[in-house]
Amino acid sequence: MNLTPEDEALSAAMQVAMAPHGVQRVVIADAREQGGARVAIGTLILTQEQESGGEQLSLPMGAIFAAAYRVASLMGAAEDLDSVAVVVASSEGNATALVGARTADVRAFVEGSLNEADFVRLWVVRDF
């Protein structure tokens, strides 16, 4: 994947901001030329405790999405990002789900014009 220096800086800054929530890696994927979207994708590897305790359902996705948006906004990149997604992986590193939110929805949540329940309903969730 050939990232621009700006994308590399954005993904590195997002990774730092999302790390307290367990996100280990962030990349910027831009598929607009192919009719797709420009997405920040983070990887969250669950601990064995999270898996066995059923905590996967209560992961801090809202906080992860908000951290990504705040970084993108501070770096002047929020308007050029279509969405934020998190690949959730088992403790063995196998992808188990993808959770995504449109940047416009994250912005509305961060700015307080969208409550948490409505924000969660707008997420795209795909189990693997």
C-alpha cells in the first residue's frame, strides 16, 4: 500500500490516540479511484479475558471512533475521510468482526448532536 506522507502521519497520530482503547494498528485506505471510500482502519486484538468474559459487546467503539475523528479534525483531514472502521480480532489474531461508522456520524456524536444510542444504531457491523 503506497501511502502519502500525509496519510502516514495521519495513521500514526490516530494509532497513538486510539492505543489507549486497545487499537494496535491504523492504516488509511483510499479506494475512491475505484469508486470506493477513503477509510481509516484500525485493528483491535481482544485479550483472552475480553473474549471469555463477553466484553466484546461492550468494547469502547464510540471512544475509538471519536479519538480517530478528533485526530483527523486537528490535522485538517476529517473532511477528506469518509469513514472509520475497526477490525476486531480474537486473541489469536483472527478477524472476528468489522465495525464501521461514517465520519459525518462520528462528527455529530462528538459534537453532541447525536446521542450514543442513535450513534450505535448507525454503525455498520459485520461478523466473520
